[in-house]
Amino acid sequence: MNFYFKGKEGLKLSYVIGIDSGGTHIVGQALEKTGRVIFETQSGPGNILLNQAQTYQNLTTILSTIFEQLDRRDCEHILVGIAGVETTNNAGEVATFLTAHFGVKTDVISDAQLALLNGLEGQDGTLVIAGTGSVVYGRQNKKMIRYGGWGFLLGDTGSAYQITASAMKEMLHQHDQQTASTLTQPLLAMLKAADVKQAVQIYYTLQRKDIAAFAVKIAELAESGNAEARQILTQQAYALGDEVLGLYAHYQEPLPQRIAFSGSVLVHNTTFRQTLLSYIQQHYPEIRGHVVSTNNGRGAIFWEAWQ
């Protein structure tokens, strides 16, 4: 999918390019310094740890597509955030390749750094991501801090996956206690299972993203008054809040007061987000939060602020 906004006829259209290269797809945006997107395009996956050749190819496709529509001589800078690049440790190599290939100065950072740059608009502060997975990032005095994450088996506190997993565990706990759980029938319906044993069998065949998708239904149960579902969301919000507080312990005074929320759980579930923020404010009342609703490629317009 591409979209394009034309500049005024005859005027030079100076722009930067921001590319968010993630595990499922890559989004490339050409932006004016105001943040207005003048062209956007997407391609396939871009996790360089999982498939380096594919990531190179898809990044090249993204930039070639942009430069087919816009004069590359008007491009001031390219910033690419790539999933897995912290592990492969080859950001410099990728930046050198893209700079030489397209003739435009290119910098490469991790997709997490790009998300932090965009979410905090180049300032110091904290970014909490809770979608299918979760992680907390902070930045202060040009130093980046990470807390939590670690994948669905070892972490991802407060994520959609863990919300569903917690609901399943509560249902099974009540089943073992031979008491009725108000979650049982909704979960059986979600899994299209006849009983608890079949629900467990089906659950173990599902992919992580499919399990995470059930969190929306659990949130709907909570909103409709289901006390068990509401308690699960509260517990997960508090647990994620503890990770935020753990990160804050690494900051130096004065503490950054900006906190940004990203990911489907925090963007779309207002109750969960407010519960999390209220929990954090019990310890740091001055903290103010906001939701990140833009693609992280927008972080390119704030790159100079980090230098």
C-alpha cells in the first residue's frame, strides 16, 4: 500500500525518510520536518536477526519505491529502525550499504530506539509498549535503558498474550478447586471447545499471536462487569507498572516526567492504560502520560534532537 501527498507545484519539497523495520512488515515514510507524511509504502518482514538477506532486500525495495515518487536530491536524511539489529550488531554495516546504494546519509538504530524517539519526540522519558508482547524503555542523558520484555515464556508482562494466559490459568485454578468460574464459558466459546480439557488441548496448538488476540474479548468481559476478567486486567496492569517503577529506579535526578504508551493493549484499552498510569502516579505523582498513535517512522524528524 502506497499513499502520496503532492507538494505545491514548482516548490522544492525537502524531506526525511523514516523506516520502521519490524518482524511482520516494514513501513517507510517520507516526511516533512513538520511531521506531515508526503509518501508512505510498505513491504514484507524486516527482522534482520531472523532473515538478513530478506531484510536487506525489503529495505532496498522500500527506498527504491519512495525515490520513484520523490526526488532523492531533496531527501536530507534516512533513519532506519530495524528489529534484531541490537543482537546482530551490524547497524553500521547496514547504514554504510544504504548510504552507498542510494547516495543519501543513512543512520540505523534498533526498532525499539526508533519507537522511543518517536514516542518521546526526541526528549528524555519512558516508553511502555504492550501489545502481543511488552517491554519498557527509557532514555536519559543520551543513555538508553531497558526493563522487562524477554518474550512470552519468560516475560511480556501486561501483554495481550499474558492477559489471555492469566485468564486461562484462573479458569483452570477454579476448575481444580471444583468451583464455578465466570470465565469458563466465555473461554470455551473463544476456543470453540466443549469442555476445559479440550480447551487446554486447543490452547497448546495455537500460535502466540492467536492467543494474544483473545485479550480483546477478555477486556470486553471486564468492561461488561465480569469481576474475574477485571481483576486479571488490574493485576497485569500493576505487574507492568512494577516494571516501569523498576526502570525508574535506574534514572538519575531529576527524573524524566514524560511517559508514552504504545502497543494495542495500551492504545485501545483505556481502562488498562488508566489503571497503569494511576499505579505509577502513586509513586511519581508528577508523571504525565500520552498515547503514541503515529507510525514510528515519524521518529526521523526528531533525530537531530538526539545528537
